[in-house]
Amino acid sequence: MKEELMELFEQRAFARLRQELANLHPADVAELLQEVDADALAVFFRLLPKEEAAETFVELDGDLQQQLIERFSDKELKAVLDELYADDAVDFLEEMPASVVKRVLRHADPQLRADINQLLRYPKDSAGSIMTTEYVDLKKDMTVEDAFLRIRKVGTDRETVYTCYVVDAARHLLGIVTAKDLLLATPETPISELMETQIISVETHDDREETTRAFDRYDLLALPVVDHEGRLVGIVTVDDALDILQEEATEDMQKMAAMTPAEESYFKTSVWVHAKNRIPWLLFLMLSAAVTGMILSYYEAAFQALPLLVSFVPMLMSTGGNCGTQSATMIIRGMALDEIKVTDLLRALWKELQIALLCGAILAAVNGLRIYFQYGRNLEMTLVIVLTLIATIVIAKILGCLLPMLAKLVKLDPAVMAAPIISTCVDAFSVTIYFQIAVKLLSELQ
């Protein structure tokens, strides 16, 4: 498809190109524009129908949005802004330099400018920062017929008409009515009889990640946002919620891999920034691993008396690290989905302890048989490995459960306590336990 469209562009067959672009979804057009050169970018965009152009603009990344704005005439810029919803305008303005923001605000109509300024005042991680102020509001003394007249009047400029919000004269949120309720009711039915008064809502300063979880929990298409007095100030729509969930999941994955989260995508982030995000954690983990080295040095005499002990250290450390990572991943994900709370600490610890004992018993039995027959039926050596393996797995599972929940308790992101940190802690514990058991049980070390 890209090759065909570029061929039409090179042939200057703009009428045909306009028709082909009009048949594409805005997201597909945006993907195409990511790959064209700077000269073709503005030409392609200008060929788009007015409404599709605004939807495509929202799908573009910040660099291309800035390139287009710099090439727009004042008239073109205003045409795009007139089609944008306030929350979409705020999303791209947050990434723009001050000069671009000033130009955009100068050409935005007064209502859009006021909405943008209002949304920009909220903290970046709050529900207010991701809401839109464009919704359909109704009064409870309206009839269904009145409601449809209201929707037809203002619905074109609203982000969604599938859910309408019933407010009083002071804009306090009283209830919610869906388009389905209105369509199935008779024209003379009062809105007060149709509206749902048990409302799920969030406040403007609630955490945006907690806000987006409500969409999954309650199967919502939109979520009303109220101020501290219960007045409706905006709504969060499901498309914005999905964007936030994707951002938060990416951020958690980066933290779990012991990296500072990057603001930009992989290729847009410079080599220096990538390294800067990784080096501090790598240094911390490298220096932390020195503790394990000190423990090994302390038991140097044991190595000399029985060199075979060293060959089992990698297996014990990797098994412990893997077990700890499994538990940490399950606990962190459970907390992210709100399935596990800090108050569940004792329940989670008990469950992980049972899992650890079961896993430890099976792994120890399999490995014990291998070692017993492989190393000359040495019962003492086999017993050392079996006991160490069980103890290591139990400690790893407990740490994998405990550390993320403690992080949450002290207001840290649980994802920080993920695989690298837990593996480092488990390594030190497993080596210490190993040599303590070995010294006590093996006659060669007495």
C-alpha cells in the first residue's frame, strides 16, 4: 500500500491519492506518514479530509506533529485545532516546545483555549490530566425527547454521546443515562426515571493509574471526573484509559528489568539516555553482588578442603533467583491489577510458603537423586544440596513476596523490587546457607 501511494505522489496524481487516503483508517494513515520524508509529509496531510486530518494528527508522534505545525499556515492550524478534542490537544502540547504551545493557544478558539489551560493545571499523574471536558450533560426534568434535541445540538463537538450525564444547576453529578436507555424509552419519559443514580466516579486529583483500573473492573466506556464538591468537570474515555494502561505497563516492565523508565520510545531515546537509565542500577547491582563475593571469600578454606562444593554454587544461586523472580512477578502483577493488597501480606506469605515447600521438595528430590548417583553415592554431599536447595527456595519465594509488598507499604513502586534486586539478595542468602550446612554436615570440613 505504501509503495502504491508513494507512486501516486510522485506522479502528482493528487485526486487519486486523496481518494485512497480517505479510504484508510486514521491510525493507518499515521503509520504511513511516519515513513514519508519531510517534504511529502505536509502534502499527504493536506490531502486528507478535514475530520480525518484531525484524527490522524492525534495518532502521530510528537516529532511529526511539531513538523506539521511548523509547516501549517495559521488557517490550516486553526482548522486542525477546531476538530481536536481538548484532551487530545493537551496530550500533544505537553511534548511541544514553548514557541509551538504559544502559537497553538493563539489560534485556538476561546473555549478550547480555556479547556486546555484548565487541563494543563492538573498534575501529570492525576485523573484531571487525562480527562476531556467535552461531554453531553442533561437535566433530570428533561424528557427523552428533550434529551435527543440536546444531543443533536451539542453532540457533534462531544467526544462521546453513548453516555450522558445528568447534572443540576450547580453542575453536581446526579446520574448517568446511556444512549441505549434513551433509544428504548418513550419520548415523554422523564430523564429522572431513566438515570442511574449509583454512580462510579473519580476525583480530579485521583491517581490516573487507579482511574484506568476502574474501566476494567466495571466495564466502562467513560468515567465521570468530579471535583471535591461533587461537581462534574470532565470524563475519561476508554481510549485514553487504554493509552495510560499501556504507558504504565511499559514503565513497570522497565523498572522490573532494573532500568529507569524512558520518556520516549526505544529508537527516539538516544544512546546516552539509554545508558544513563541503566548504569545506576547496574552499578548498584554490581556492588551489591560484592557481598556474595565476600561470603565466598570467607569460606575459602571450605573450597580448599572440598573443591567440589564450588561446582554447585551456580545451580543454587540460579534456582534461588528464578524462584524469587517467579514470586515477585506474580505479586507485582497481582498488585497492579488490584487483586493483591498490602493487607493481604500474611495470606500471600502463607501461600508462597506452601508453594515454596512443594517446589523445594520436588526440585530437591530430582537433584538429590542426580547428585547421589553422579558423585559416588555420597550421602552427606547429597543431603547438603537437598537441604540447601529447599532452604534457598523457601527464602527466595518469601523475599519475592515480601519485598514488593513492603515497597508498596512505603509508597514505592513495587516493580522496583523485581528480578535483579531479588536475585542479588537471594544469592547472598543461598551461599551463606550452603556453606553453613556444608560445614556442619561434611566430615571433610571438620
